[in-house]
Amino acid sequence: MDIRARAEPRAHQLPLFPTGKIPLDAPRPPDDQGVPEPVEGLRSSSNLDEATEAFHRHMRLKGFTQHTINSFSGDLSLLSRYLGANRPIGSISTKDLKSFLSYLRFERGKPCSPKSYARRLTTLKVFFQWLAESEVITADPAAPIAHEEVSSPLPQILFDEEVERLVEAGQQLRMAAKPDTRPLLLFQLLLRTGIKKGECMAIKLSDIDLSDRNAGVLYVRYDSPRRRHKERRLNLGAGFALWLNEYRAQYHPQIHLFECTPRNLEYVLRDLGLRAGVTTPVSFETLRMTCAVRDYQRGMNPEALRLKLGLSRISWEETSKKIARLAAEPL
């Protein structure tokens, strides 16, 4: 992640939370008074939306960065939708906030990464501490909630025996009476390169160099200058040129390698898994992590693997730990 110096002044820090971590840009009472000034017009009977608007003004006044303001405001919007925009802030309890946090992790239906969860808890702590220290509410309902180390589950990967069955199923489709090489081509592409779904969909035929038939090359490219650091050169390996020629003769792509929807390719992978009798879901993410673990076990240099996956050093910190844990078990 490109972290650049910001022109905005940074707010003072809060006292340490239970984890010992200090939230970035957290508000603190003015040094000359010990407590924040009372918030004009805000009472414990004010509703959540009114309090959120006042907090938004407070963040701007204290020089919070725009990124922090957007993040905190988005988190409080989720709380408002969960508890109700008209909920009096003085009636919100610790139980309500714990219920909200549980909803985010297990019931919302959308992934909540450990990083997002930790930030949302920080939002609650900063918001309600501000309300309590401003004497809008008599007690801080977020104070008793401790920051927890929330570890995300390990992703699923394919074992060697499953890979062999999937390759065999792909070969059967390729050699059928009505041949279809696409499942095998897609599977091998993802298994060998570890590219993401979006990168796969963006591949143009001109991005593939088959001048060396024994070692085809894929150039992962980005249109946005901000993402140019993710561009890379990946080996496609033996056999890919043959599968590509067969696929082109069957599907006649003109510009992009796959001229269909991402959902269509997800179905191709799913159906290949069903045909092979593999219980592990066969998906873009599964194949990306399988590729990473196989490369790790073969002794690929960690920095080379990071670059192959197109990850920043910050993202690599967490991903590399997962890869190492997965690689500890034989494939």
C-alpha cells in the first residue's frame, strides 16, 4: 500500500485500548480542559443519526484525515441500520454493541475480514468515548468490549490427488466427441500462475507470448497507472500452447482470452470439480492459494512468490503466514 504524507493535521491520540494499540486519528479532549467541550444540541435522547452527524463535524474540526472520516462514517452507518437511525444514543448498551459486532462477523452475509472487524470496533470505541467524555451520555457502552485477535480461517486448497483428478477430467472433456478444451486451459492457467479473477478476465490474446512453445509467457497488465506495480511476467509452462490453439479453434476469441462473464468461468470450474468428484470447491481463490502453496513447497523464494502473486508487502505479511501454515501439511 502506498502510504503518502498527508497535509491534514493529525488528531491527538486516545489512551491505550485493551490491546495496547492506539487508533489512528483518534480524538482526545483539548489539552487545556481535560474533557471535550459539550456538544451543542446533543443529548442522550438524541438519536443515532443526529449523533453521527455531530461526530462527523467533530472529526473535521479535529483534523481527521478524509480516509478516516469516510471509514468511521461508513461503520456508524452500519450501526445505524442495525439498531435503527432513530435509536436514542443514551439507550444503547454494551449488549447492543456486542450483538452488532456478532452480526458483522457471522450474520450479515458479507465477509468481514479481521482488519475490517478491528477497525469497526475501534470506530465504536472512539465514537462512544467521545460521547461519554462530552457528557452526552453517562457511561461508555463500548469501553467494556476488548479488542480480540480475530484470525481469519485458512483458505481451502487442492491436494495433489485432487489436482490429478481435475486434470484427468479436463483431458476427458478435451478428447470428447465434441471436444471442449476450455476447462483444462482455465484450470491449468490458474494453477500455474495464481492470478486473480479480475486479472484472468482482463487477459488479452496479445498478453500471451508463445514464441517459445515449451515455455509460454503471460504478461499481467493493468490500465490504471496506480496499479502498474502489479504488472508481472508469468510462465505458462509446457503444453499451454497446444491447449490455447485448440481453445481458440473452438471458441474463436477475438480480443480477450475469455470473452464471457466471470460467473460463466466460475461455473466452468465448478462443473469440472463435479466431474472429477472433488469435494473441495474449485474456484479462482482455491486455485490461487493452491498455486502459492505448491510454489512455496517447491522452494520458491518468498520475495519471488510475493511478486508472482502481485501482492504488496503489507498484504504479503498475512498471506505468507497462511501459505506457510498450509504448506506444513503434505499436498
